[in-house]
Amino acid sequence: MKGSEHLILSAAEKLQRKILGLLGRSLLFAVTSVAALSVLAILFFIARDAWPFFRDKGVAAFFFSTAWYPAHQPPEFGAAAIFVGSLLVTLTAVALAVPPGVLAAICMSDILPFSVRQVLKPVVEMLAAIPSVVYGFFALTVLAPFLQDSGKWLPGGFEISSGVNALNASVILGVMALPTIVSVSEDALQAAGRELREGSYALGATRAETLVKVVLPAAVSGVFSAVLLGIMRAMGETMVVWMASGNAAQIPKPWYNLLQPVRTLTATIAGDMGEADQMTGSAHYHVLFAMGLSLLVISFLCNLAGEWIVTRQRKRLRGG
Amino acid sequence: MHMRTRRFLDRAFTSAACLAVGLMVLFLLFVLGPIFVKGAGAYVFMGTVEHRRMMLDQFDRGNEERVTAEWLDVQQARRPVYEALSAFEKELPGLPAARRKELKPAFKAVREGVAELLGPEPGEPLPALTRKMYGQTRWTKAQEKLKEIRFEESWDYSAGAGRKVLTSRQPLFDGTALAPLFPLLERDARKLLRPRLTFYPRFLTDVSIDAHFFGGIGPEVLGTMYLALGAMLIAVPLGIIAAIYFQEYAKEGPVMTFLRSCVNTLAGVPSIVFGLFGLAFFINTMHVSSGKSVLAGALTLALLVLPTVIRSSEEAIAAVPRAYKEGAMALGAGPWRTILTVILPAALPGILTGIVISMGRAAGETAPIIFTAAVSVGKMIGPTEIASQPTPALSWNLYNLCTEHEAVNEIRHVQFGMAATLVVIVLALNLVAILIRARVARRLKG
Amino acid sequence: MTDTVKQNVEAHVEARGFSVYYGSQEAVKKVDLAIPSCQVTAIIGPSGCGKSTFLRAINRMNDLITGCHTQGELFFDGQNVYSGDVDTAVVRRRIGMVFQKPNPFPKSIYDNVAYGPRLHGSYSRRQLDAIVEESLVDAALWDEVKDRLEKNALGLSGGQAQRLCLARALAVKPEMLLMDEPTSALDPKATARIEELIVQLRGRYTIAIVTHNMQQAARVSDMTAFFYEGNLVEFDATKDLFTRPREKRTEDYITGRFG
């Protein structure tokens, strides 16, 4: 072997290495930027196709009118009912999913033995992995007939006209949000640390007291971000609400009547694009992009809120 | 508080928490149970002679001699049915007007029911639609049809909510030439259709015939595979390179913080918005294809799974012990060689886990491909048509078959078969990921 | 202190006013030290005294740590390792290193040893086989692993893994070996085998070993350097330093009064 190979590079070699290194580095950086900045491209192109709608029809009617008649002459594009539908379904789903989700997370992190937890992890993962269209199919073929029949068992023999309604969609969305809430909350609870728990047990607290008064408050920001992620998952879901919510562009009367059909932003985009004439760039086409833009902005805001919570928590931990 | 109440509260809390976990497991079983049980029915079922005839005609499968012989036997057995029908048809004009008016619609329903059950009457011209050329191919469905022939369905609204009422048609036809038909159908149904346990594994790969009335889900499975593999082919190199950059090269600073939060934000974009973007950018702006295509769909799905691939690869790379890197460096390996020969191989299982899970996600997603790749009816497409042709896909066609299909109730078995197939594909991919992880955990232990 | 080096032995590594900083903190302070060729030099001192930092500076492993920079000169074979035009890959090939914790790659035993040769040249399979065998024999591991060269190296015991790391370092035919507390993660038996090896390798390689174990330094080394708070306090022949230390601080340390 060239035992006493020279340590010093020649000038040409040095230049060559410098150029190659720089080239490799910039190539990596370029690819990384493309991957990361695609989200800006998404924002730009959705906004570009949403802009003609806002320019021509204005903002007020879109957000505040409930008159959604895209096929009329002249068409009306009041999306207020659709926004309310999205909100109603999302909030109901999260409200249904958070209590069992957080409780299940507590159970998995603090109550069950390690071996059982190893079995349950895949269960949570499977719940998260089932495709949304399969959940939608389940909602339509199994849950909807069940809901429709269940009316007569309720007191007052009360009639459920259709099994596809806001409640059906919310229940299924809740199930879909559950794995996110469980796994993120569980991580937060685990991160709270053993010392904290031991400190509380050492003072004679029961397990429930330890968990509720000491561990949960310590993990609260993690649980919050779990809830936020759950909201994002439910808000952005398309197939389930399209198949199970009934798709009527109306605000239920009274507004909390979950047994009436509603329509959401995502389902409207999915369902109407076929009718909206894309080639001529009709208002109907552009209004769907306006809805997409609204969804995008909402998800950005949720993300910002999530990051804010995380940084605040980090600061609090650092600052004591 | 008393010790006793405290202990009670503790127990209550523990049980509530365990209940929540139980609820979750129950949900999973409640969703998967019916889908697997009924979905299996697409592959294994009681098939009638009509199924065997159809397979012979349409797919050229089965023993021709045996099916023909069986068909002759069945025709023999069915003769009394058709004799009863034609005898009654001759008798009908001679009946009193009131009776005639009463019986005519019922007879029409019975006759149509028989045609649906057993296929077109012998001697009639062959119908244009394939679905009408055969009787019921599946025994469970045939039994439903039998019931529809024997009973009239009506709704009773006297109790407020509607209630289904079934009335037998047999008494109506007492004393006419049609009367023997009902006991015949009830007693000899098995002889008329010859149900037999049938395995149909090629449901997975067969093309569908006449809008999924017969045949399998081959084009959908193929389309899903194209889309998922295509998406991974695009997303994996991008994702791994980005992960390497983030983990090994990036110096912390505002640019990196920004790029990182971009990736996080991308992970939160609703799937339908990816679909809109695919339509607006890949198809309407870049014109990767003149309309929907597998390529446009794969590109869109690739963006959707990109954050997952980046994150899991980053985690895997970060988990590689620093000592490996130092060891390679100390032997004189440059940063590139270190990454390629030591860090990536060590991180590979973790990276693979992320890839496999993302692939499951890409296979199951529907919303991003609605505007970019999916069509409801289509043939199997070849690898050369990827850039130009749209494709059916399991996810989209499941939606389509259970909502927009012309006869949603007639093809339940196909819907369940499709749902089960999709779930099995996705869960199998997840299982692979779990196994890889378990292997790695075992290897690290010792 | 360079005057304490015996003049008849050629210095293989020579530090002149050499300092290492982590950010603004000076971890090694203006050290002058000449490590003689083909001898074993032990570097001792309490933890945090900069002995590891100095060792890792010799083959520029500290480059991996962000914010780490140096001042002064460090010559290897007469060339300044920190001049701007140096090829670190060549530096590290000519100066091998064994770490505190055995760090075999998650590859087969064979591939671990062949890793270095494959990096620096192209060899036929037969040549590689020969290098692998020779290196494993030199590291006294050949008899234990010759039947399972294709097995994953992660299955080896701690002592075997450390000898594999030594074989891996020897496979690129370095002129010098740096050992950063190579036995601190091992049991006494495995430690003894490594020490035997060091003695065997002495004379063929220049060896610098950082250790917190003074008996070990006394057993294996020809020269010993004592570091304290980043300063080189004393550098002398091992037998002199341990019997007649010239500095008060050295005496305190080797008699166990602190550290």
C-alpha cells in the first residue's frame, strides 16, 4: 500500500473536490427545497384558480349566504351552510373521539402492562391504516341501516328518516380521528416522565389522582396538539363525509340536530367537480377551488397553532 | 375525602380507561368483521349452475361437457316451471274480467321474477345485456329472488313509521294453472339451480363483465398497484434525499426552520386539496397528460405521502448510532461514502417501514385521484399507457359501485369483495412494516 | 517540554503551541508534545482534562463537532495536519483509531474488516481475503471468527467487537493507531487481551492511547503524558513519570489524591 501517501492535496485536486462537494450539496439542497416548497406551490395554484371566483363574485356572499344553487340561472354560490356542515361534523367527531381517545391513551401508557401494550399498538395502527373509503363504505352499508332502524327503539318511537346524516359521518370521523388522538396523547403522557409519577405516588396519591392531577396537567400541551391533529384529520376527510353525511347543503334545524343530512366542503369539492365545467373555467369550477383554499388556510392555521403550542411548551420547560 | 371514596374513584377511573381501550378494539372488529366476512363471499360462495354457464361462456373456464350435461338436466327440471307459466298465460284471457285484472300484474311480477331467477325463458331471443343472459349465479341472491316471487312486498304506514309487510302470492293463484309453480319453486329450488360450493380466487384478477355484474376486480387491483407503486417511485428518492439533507447536511438556521415547517404543513394538507392541486397543476398547467392519467395520479399521491417518507427516513437516519459514523470517518471515508455505505444501510429497515406504510396509504387514498387518475369503468391498462390513460382503482370504484352504480343492491358481493381486498392489501403492507420493526428491535437487543 | 523526548527517537506526531476550542472554551491549551515513532505513548489525566480532545485532534475527528476549531500546529510525519490543503481522508487512513465503545458496523465480520480497503483501493476477492485474514490474525481474533466471517458483527461479545474494530483499523495499513480509552467498556479479561495486543503491536505502529487507568498506562506504555485542565503538565518516559514525577500535580494524581 502507498504507505506514505502525501497528505497535502494539489491545487487542482482541491478545486475539483471543492466543486464536486458544492455541486453535491446544492443538488441535495435543490431536491430538498422542491420537496419542502411543494406546499407553497399547492397554495399558489389553489389560490390562482380560486381568485377568479372571489374577483367576480366577491367574498361576502360566499361566506355568509346559505343559498347554494350552482346549477341555477344565474347560479348562487352561498357556502355558509357548507361551512357550518363541515364545522358541525368536525366538532362533533372530535367531541366524540377526545374523551375515549385520551382515556385510552392513559390506559395504554399507565395502566396496561407492557406486553398488552405491544398488542394494542398494532390495533391503533390498523385503525389508522384502514382507507377512508372503506370507512365510508362501512358507514353507508352497515351503520346507516342500523341508525335508520334504531329510531324505533328510542323513547317516543322517533323516526330517523335517513341513516346517512351528520351523526353517522361524525361517528365514523370520530373513529378515524381516534388513532391520531390516542398515539399523540400517549406520547405526551409518556414524556411526562416517571419521576413525576413517583413523586405523586410517594405522597400517597392513588393512580387516578396521580394521573388526573399531576400527569395530565404536565402533558396538557401534547394532548392539545393531539386534539388539533384530530380536528385536522376530521376536517380534511372526504370520502366518509361524502358517503355518509347525506350531502344536503342546509343548516340543520335546530342547528344541533345531528340526525339531519349536511354537506361539507370536502364532499362538495369531490362531488361537484364532475359537473363543474373545467374547460371553460366556469364560476362553479372556481368556487370549488375557493373552498379548497379555505380548507388549506384552515389547515395552515391549525398547524401554526400546533407549532405555537409546541414552542411554548418547550420554552416553559426550559425556563422552568 | 374518605379513603374508601378515593379508592372507589380510582377503580372507576381505571375501569373507564380500560373501557375506552376496549371500545377501540371493538370498533376495529365492528368495522373489519362484516367487511371480511361478506368480502370473503366474493371469493368463496355457493355458486349455481348459472355461474358455471357464465364462466364457460364469458371466460371459457370449466369443463364444457360437464356443464352442458348439467345444463340439460337443469333444463329438464325447469320444464314444469315454464309449463305452468305458459299454461297460465293461455288460461288468463278466459278468466272473468275482475279476476283477470287482479291477477295480471301479479303474474307479470312472477314471470319477471322467474326470468331474473333462472335467466331468459327457453326459445326467447338472447337479451343484449350480459346481466340478463343468465339467472342468479349466487345461491344467496337466488334465495332473495325466490322470496320476491313468492311474496308480495308492501309497506304498512298505519303505525306511523313504515313497516314492511310480506304477503304470499300463492293463495291469489289458487285454482289456476299457475298454482303448482309455488310449491315447485319452494321445494325444488335446489334442483333448478344446483348450488355448489364455489371457489373463485380469480375474482382478484378477472376483468369485470357488464359493469361488475359478473367477473372480478382485476383492472381495479392493477390500477391501485400502478398508482401506489408509481407514487412510491417518485416519493421515495425525493423523501430519502430530503431526509439525508435535513439530518446530515443542514445547518440549523432560519432557512432550515422554514423548510421543516413547510414539510410539517404539507403533512396537514387535506387529501382533497391534493386532488385539486393535481388537477390545476399537473393536468391543467404542466399538461403531463391531456386528461386524467395514472401518471398525474401517481404524482399527486407522491406529494401526499412525501412528508411521511421524509419523517420516517429522518427518524431512521437519526437513530443510527453516531459511533458508526465516527468509525467510518476514522477509516478515511468521506461524508458521501459514510452516508452510502454505513448510514443508509443501517437506517434501511426504518426507512423501509416508512415506505411500506406510505405505500398502504397511497393505495387506499381516494380523494387525490378523483380528478387526476380514476375512472369508474375501464379495462386493464398496459405499462405503456401509464402516461396517457386513466385507470379504475379499488378505492374509487368501491365508492362508485356503492353510490353511483345503476344497481347498487345487486352487486353487494362485489362491493364487499373490493372493500375486503383493499383492506387486506393495506393491512398486509402494515403488517410487513410491523414485522420489519420487530426484527430490528430483536437484532438491536442481541 | 519537548526537551524530555529522547533525541534518538524520531517524533511521528508533533504538536507546537496547539490549542483546541469548543466555541470559545479552550479545551486543549497551547500544547507542545512530540509522540515518538513506533512506541506506545499513554495520555492520562482526570476526566475533562482534554486528553481525548487532543487525541481526536490528531486524525481530525473533531471536525465532526460543530463549533470546534484549533490554533497552532500539529505535524504528522512532518506535515501540518491542519494546513488548509490537507486531505482528511488520507490523514485518517494513515492514522487509525479505536474508540471507547466498540463500534462495529451492522455488517458481516468480513465486510467490517474489508470496509477500509474497499474505500481506498480496488482489490480482487483473493487480495481482500488475505488482508482480512492478516488483520484478524494481528488483532488475535482470527481463530475465534474464521468459521463465521459472514455472520453479523453485532453478535460478537464486547471484547471480540473491540478486537474486530482494531482489525478494521489495521486493515488499511495505518502508520499510527489512536486508542481512546479502548478498554473502558470491557471486562478485565477482555481488557487484558487488548493490553497484550498493544504490547504485540508496539514497534510496528506508533500508538497513542488515552486511558483513565494508570496501571494500564504503566503496563503498556513507553512514554506517558499527563494532562490537567487542558494543559500538558508533564511528559516523560513512563517508568520515570510514575516513579519520580517532577510536578506536584502529577504526583497528586498518580498517588490518587484527586481525579
